Amino acid sequence: MDEKGDVTIFTFDPSSDNEPKYKTYEVEWKGLTVLQVLKQIYENQDAKIAFRSGCDGVGPARCGACVVEVNNSPVLACQMPATKKMVIKPHRKFTIVKDLIVDFERERGADV
Amino acid sequence: MTFLERKTDVLVIGGGIAGIRAAIEASERGADVILTNKGAFCKDGAAAWMAGNGFQAALYPPDSVETHVMDTIKGGWYLNNQTLVKTFLALGPRTVADMNKWGVRLAKKDDRFYQLLFPGHSFPRSVSGKPGLFLGPEYRRILYKQIKKRNIQVKDDFFVTDLLECGNTVGGAVGLDLRTGTIEVFRAKSTVLATGGFMGCYNFTTANPTATGDGHAMAYRAGAKMMDMEFVQFIPAAHLWPPNARGDIYPYLLWINLRPHFYNSLGERFLERYYPEKKEWVTREAAARAIVSEVRAGRGSPHGGAYMSFRHLPVNLIDHFLAKAAGVHYFEKLRDAGLDIRRDAIEVAPAAHYVQGGCWINERCETSCKGLYALGEAGSGGKDGADRLAGNSITFCLAMGIVGGREAAQRAKELALPEINRTDVERLSRQIMSPLEAMKGKRPLQVKRKIREILSAHATLGRDGAGLMAALEQLKQIRENDVTAMATVAKHKSFNLDWLDALEARNMLDVAELVCASALLRTETRGLHERIDFPKTDPGWLKHIMLNKEGDEMKVSTEPVDFCIAQPAKEA
């Protein structure tokens, strides 16, 4: 059995939550991308989690939909190899729509 | 029930390259335009954003639009709608001029656009990016600016579920604002479908899995005539495993450049068994078919493909190739996965890449429903025929954007806003809400998975009647037992991916039935449609399979090809 990893994810629904919560999940991570780990959580552990995905990293170019912050660095989740311990947050520059999903058209204020 | 309702001249559904081009054209002609997009505008999985190479246009003699048209018809096995091919490809030079004017950095040499020769084309006619520049990100950056400049309203994260029609006239659409979970109505004089393909209905695709044929399905449900749904293009080999590069098409380039060997799970070089003389030198399409056969026979690689190996090559030869390919992202991913092609095989399989089938359209991009236009993959019209020439699809998307945008704006000038049927809106909104409100039922994700399994088992390469009949029966079971009984696990309204899955599952089911029904009916092998039980090309099948919905029934018919430009040779 592969050793499992811990992923901590920023969750926040501005329509119902007063403040963000961090949730931690035990996941398979070896050989996977961060996006594949997020999909695994959505499929098997927490149907409520929200994140963006687009091209899934196929083809020579990148669409940019899945940008998040892993351990405080902005990355494309479809490109980033998962590691054993990760904290995943929405990109700091943009307004949060839900969890890891941001509105690319609106820059974030100082609220969250 | 009341719904937030907006009115516009032209509603464009889908923010890929065709939809954007149509929005620009309609706006330039004075129409009010709203463009809705299932994801974040220009940061989503629209196929064009992932393009590396350029697109085809006949620019300089001795090349001509006529030759481009002929190449396309030959490449399409004479099944193309020749009038459409000519109408759209004649706009090829204009599509290049527009993109150049807007700032896409195309390669030039001696004041001429530099063009590359692609397979199936008589002349080098693929405009390309400056060296090392992928054009996909260029399109995304430039077209985004063009939309913003024109003050076209863009509605991000909006999932259109259904078209609104009243007496065979489409008057807009209804859908779900994914951000808020509220249902909204867009009333429009002209509605333009530019929703892309349905490659996401297959397990394995080089496209984004969000291409679930939404436009195909909503047009079909609204009564539009669909056609050529049996033709789906597969890349013969894409990366299957290790998972971090899943769907990458780079193995296909490795195949072209390095002549790999293929092994099944028994360690057998199985192509020798299928093609004793040509072995690995057989066409890539034929090799892909053998991969599928091996998987079906239970001899596939662990993840459902074949092993592509380079071990037979000298290490320094591989190293020379790798040195030339320095900086290619794919090799970084292999390295991350601990894989070295000098030593290790990679698992590959054919992957869904593009769809030829979609709405019937005429040379004004009008569908069979008044007020509804369809472009790109959603608007087939039979422009691609039975196969597609490399690099034609972006040309078609841009040209159809010009035509569809122009026609949609023209209609909006001439006509009043069509009525919509309020009872219909209420019925459709109940359908949208049903999986969220249902307390017990199938998880949408499972239903999607089932549909993908069925299409992937029976409607890829090497189809046969028995398999397609079994697929239709299984899809019928899903229609009767699963799709109406879906319930999301997550019950919140804002960005509920579970809910989105449910809406996509319904579209995928419609599309899957259209594909299997058409593939079953076409009892021949032509282009991308291969029937194991009917391996020959039959001149009697130089006709299109048309499908439309009447009541709850799928009506199937055929329409002959009009050879107004070129007659097929006798053997075609």
C-alpha cells in the first residue's frame, strides 16, 4: 500500500459562510497531479468541494483554469506533481466565488 | 415561478474560438450581443486554446481556394457538403488577415505568411506561430482583448441547459448560473450555438473532459436536425499512464519520429500478428485499431492500452532526439513520474480528439430551427465529411464565426424578439432542479461514468453491429432507470460540481444515443467510421445519416451528397 498524504483545502462559500474553513483529507498522491488529487477528493470523499478545471494539461499549451496556490505558491494544478503534504488555497489575486474557484475578472479586496 | 430574464439581439452560447468570432462579427454589425460560457471566459478548456500549430488557408498561387476545397473533399472521402466547404474555405484568407490585424504573432518570411505543409494538403498552407510560439495561447489572449474592446457582455460560469422554442423558432435559452445556483432566461432574436464537441463522452480524450456535447444535445432536444454523428476522430495514440500526463498527445509525435514498438500485457509485439508483413510500419490508424482489439481481448496494458517502447533503439539515438526536444513539457512529466523512454515503455491508447457530427446547417450557418445558428463542431453540416484534414478546424471555426455572426445580426435587425413559452421554461427549470432536490438517487458522476464506459467500449475504432446494439440497449436502461433518478450528494447552490455533472450527464446520454444509432446504421467502413462487420467502403453509402427528435422518438433518415463541385472517382 502506498503511503497516503494529507491535503488541507481552503473552503469558503460566500453565500453562506462567515469565514473560510480548512478541511483536511487523506489521499492517494503518488504519481498524481494536484488536479487529479482534487478530482479524487470530489469523487470519493467530499462532493461539496469546488475547483476549476479546463484543459487538464493535455496538448502543448495551457488554458489556465485550474490555477491555485499550493503551499502558498501559485501553480497550475494540472501541471503540479502532488506532494505528501499540501495546503491548497485559491489564487490570492482574485475574488473567491467558492472554495478554490475565483472570479478572474475581479481582483480580490482585503476582505479574505 | 419567475426567473431573471435578459433580452438581447444575439445570444452566443460558448466562448471558444467560433463563438468569440461570431460575437465579434455580430457586434461589428450593430447587434447587442451576450456571450455565455460554461467556464471562465478565455480561461477554460475550449479546444482552440490548446492548439499548438496554426490553421489552413490558401493564400498565394499556385495554391487556390479551389485546391483547398478539393483537398478537403478528398480527405473527407467525398462525404462532405461541398457547398459548405467552398463557402467557408473561401473565407480562409480573411481569417488569416483578421488574426494578423488583431495581433496574433504569425510567422512571416519575405512579407509573406510562412506556411507549413500538412498531410493531405497539396500545398504548404498552414500559417503558424513564430518559432517556439504555440498559437493556442495567442488566440486566447488576442480574442479576449477583441471581446473586451467591443463591450460584448460576457456571462461567465453559465451553463445553458436548453433552448427555448416556440413554434419551431428558437427565442433564446434557459440555464443555470453556476456561481449562484439560480436559473436565468436569455431571450434573443438569434441564438448561436458554439459549444464545441463531445469528446468528453469518452473515457479517454485529448480534449477537455468538459466537452460533453451540450450544444448537440440541446439542439437535438429542441428538434434540430442532426447529422454525421457516427464520425468521431481519434488520435491513434495519446499518453494513458502514468497518470500525470494523461491525455497528452506527445506520444503521437514520438510515434511519428521514433518508430516505437508496441507490446501487449503478454510482452508480445502484437502488430506482427495483425500485420505480418508491415508490422510496426502499418498505418497509424490500423495500428490503433489493433491496440483496441488487444484491449478487447483482455491483453491490453493495465490501464486499457498498449505499451509503446523505444528499447530497440540505440540510447544515443534517443538522446539526440531528446536533446532536440529539450523544453518539451511532456518529458518533464515523464521525469516527474520516474519514467525514462530509453528504458521504460509508456502506456498509450487511441483518444477522442474531434467530432465531425453535429447540427445540419446551410451556408448561412442556419440550423433547421429558425433563429438557431450552429458553428464549429456543434454545427457540422457535413463540412468535414468522413474524415478531417489537419488544420482545417480552426479555419472552419473562424469562417463560420464570420458567417454565423453576420447572419445572426442580420436576422436580429429584421425581426422582433420571438415569444417564448412560459410553461416550457417552468418545465425545463424543474428538470434543472430535479437532481438537486431529489433526496435519493444515482450520483450523477456514476451515470456519466457509465455512459463513457459504453461509448468507449462500443463506439471508438473497430465498431460492430452487435456491440452497437448492446450499447443502445444499455443506454436505454440508463435513460429509463438512471437519468431521471439522479440525486446530487452535495446540496448547496453555489458552484455545485455534482449538480453540473447531472446536467452534463443528461446531454451525454442524448449524444451517446445519436452516435450509436448512426454508427449502427452505416453498414460500411468510411474514413473515421470503421465497421469490423462491414470492412468495405460502399459507394451506396455516399449519403449522410440525419437524426431528429419527433415527440420522444429518434427519427433516422438519410440524405444524398450533392456533388456540385467534384464527383467521386468510381472506387470512392
